[in-house]
Amino acid sequence: MGQSGRSRHQKRARAQAQLRNLEAYAAQPHSFVFTRGRAGRSVQQLSLDVRRVMEPLTATRLQVRKKNSLKDCVAVAGPLGVTHFIILSKTDSSVYLKLMRLPGGPTLTFQINKYTLVRDVVSSLRRHRMHEQQFNHPPLLVLNSFGVQGMHVKLMATMFQNLFPSINVHTVNLNTIKRCLLINYNPDSQELDFRHYSIKVVPVGASRGMKKLLQEKFPNMSRLQDISELLASGVVLSESEVEPDGEHNITELPQAVAGRGNMQAQQSAIRLTEIGPRMTLQLIKIQEGVGNGNVLFHSFVHKTEEELQAILAAKEEKLRLKAQRQNQQAENLQRKQELREAHKKKSLAGMKRARAKADGDSDAEDPGAPPEAEGAGQLEEDEDDAEYFRQAVGEEPDEDLFPRTAKRRRQGGPQGKKQRGKEQRPGLGRGQGGNWRPPKLQGRSQRVKTKPGPRATRRDRGPTPRRGT
């Protein structure tokens, strides 16, 4: 039994085809259509109808809140690959449409003199032809009367052409062309007619009965004896079903088109049915940037060469001051960074010197304390122990217990300590007065009193002698 599913070569080919489709879709122009300000219900519906015309290369469910600014929309449009903005707004005097090219402009501002919504156009037709499959592909753009009228007219034509993907007439698939967008320029009134049509291709050169058979809805032949009666006379057909075909809409198909009877190299008629919306536009002005910038063209305001030079000089001065401030800020940041780095280096050097001074030479051997210092430390300990014995017993210790202290006392010893003792208790000595208390010891003697060391234990001193013996 063979393996089910696709082979790895088929999967690889399908993945490559999907990648090519994604790259081609990303390279095509995309647009945002929304309103700004208090537009009203009719202008809101007009924006939805214009969004319908721009499908499928537009955001069909785009929602822009009142708190969202134009900068927010521009920031979002960059990652999404949006190339154009179509903004509708309303004032007390008129309705306006702005066509913006991202990210650097220009911006075209049109005044909408007249407009008709899709529902009004469809309701005025006897039979309309509009279905969802028509909006799976962008419409075919047709520009009429955009001749050599001026630079602003050429710029308008270029902006409208860039709204939709380019078409190669040699490789285009006719089955993808289901709609048509016609923009007609009137040089006398300087107005644009915006029209949206549905395209239908039907074969020609056949009788009305044959055309009826080729349609999806089969005719009623209950009153006929044979089908030849239908093909020969067409007695069951009404006069309203006659289509006004002629040289203006009959062409020879270069390839087969979806539909009964539309064969290659056969003549077929191209029929257009308007599906709306309708608009009559008039160009007001052209600006350099996105929503702001120098006015390149204005329909109502005309300035002299001197005024234009003054405006240009003021803008250049403004840009120069802005660049100067930016350079000054960059220099200040650089200077602060250098000062911060120098302070950091100085602090690290000071910390290193302090650490080296505190530690000293760690590689040198410690010679230890000198002998004189060791003898002085031992003598101080003996003096502290002898003083503790005097306070506890009330008598002088024997010379055998503390020989170093006794030897120093015989030699005279320091006089400062005895004088300090006399100054603390003048006129009193041991045994004089019943309220006599030994003076508080300072330094090491105080620590020895709270916690006796090994020399101050009772076992080392022997039995304590009684007073009076």
C-alpha cells in the first residue's frame, strides 16, 4: 500500500510558493481609511464605502478612537507596511478628503463637492451585480484626461497610481479583474469624478435564446414543442433583457475567462455596473510632509516669488536653530560623560591607595612586638592583679605573689598614679571612716574585675588571710 499524503518535494514546493506569495503581498501598497474629528453619520458611512473600494489591501476593521493622534497612526503604520492614508473630515463649510503618502509625504487635500453612498447607488439601479468574490482582488484603475495640464495634475495621477499594485498586461490573469475604479479629470472645472464599477464578461455573436441557455438560470420552455423554437425565435424572452452591446464594449479575449461561453480568441462584451460610491473631488492644496510642510500648490492662494523666498528663509532659519540646539545638547552630553568617567577613575585610584595604605606590605614577615613592650605589658597585668587583691582583701599583697610590682614600688615607681589616688580621696585612707569604698578601676583592671583572668583566681592566690591575724 502506497504512502498517503504529499511527498517532501510537494511540501517544499508549496512552502516556497507560500513564501513567494507573502513577499509579493508585502511589496504591494496598503492603506488606512478612517475619519478625523466630528465627521457625522453620513461621512462615517462614506469612509466605510471608500474602504470597501480599497479592499483587500486595506484594514477592513480599523478602529481609530478620538484620543488617537495622527502620530499614533503613523507609528502603527510603519511595522504593518501601510503606505497610504485616506482621511475624511467634515467642517461647517464642506467635507474634505486627504490622501497621504507615508512616510515622508506628500499630502493631497481634496474638497468633496458631491458624494453618493453605496446604498443610494444600488437602490437606484434596476439590477445590480455585486458579490463578495469581487473584493478578493484589488480593482483595475482607469485614469482619464490626465494629460499635460500641469505638475499638480501629474502628481495627482502618480498618487492614484501608487494606491494600487501595478499590473503587467502580458501576465495578468483576467479572472482576477472583477472591479474597475474610474477617475476622470475635467480640465475646465478642475474636478475629479470618482466612480466604482463591477465588471461582467458575456459572449457575443449568439442569439438571445442561446445566451439565455448559457446563463445559470435556465429558461422556462413549458410552452415550446422543441428547443429549436427557443434558439430560432426566442419567443419567451422579454424586450428588457436585450443588452446594448456594440463596438464600444466588444473585444477579443486573449485568454479564457470564468463564465459560460467566454472562450479564448472569441469575442465577448465587457459590461460595467456601477456599485458606488460616487464622489466629485476638487484639489485644494499639496503639501510636502505628512499633514504638514511647505505648500507646493494651492488652488485659491497664490504667493509671489518674494513671499515664497521669505517663507523658505524662515524655515531654513528654524531648521538651523534646531540643528544648533541639537549639537549643543550632544556636546553637553559628551562633556558630562567625560566628567563622569574622570571622576570614576579618580575615585577608583583613591580607593586603591587607601586599601594599599591600610594593608601595608603583605609579603613582609611580621617581626612581632619588641621585648620592652612585652615586659611593660606583663608589668601592667601584675599591677592590675595587685590592685584587685588590695580591694578584695584590704591589705598589701606579699612580695612573693607579685615580685615585679614589689620591685617597682621599692624603686620609687611612677608618682602620677599615687597622686591621682590621693586627689580622689583626700584625707582618707584605709581604715578611716566606715563609708570608704575602693576607687573604680579604669581600663584593663575593670575588665579583670568583672571576669577574673587566670592570674586572679583563688587557686593561684592560695587561702585568703583573715583580717586581724
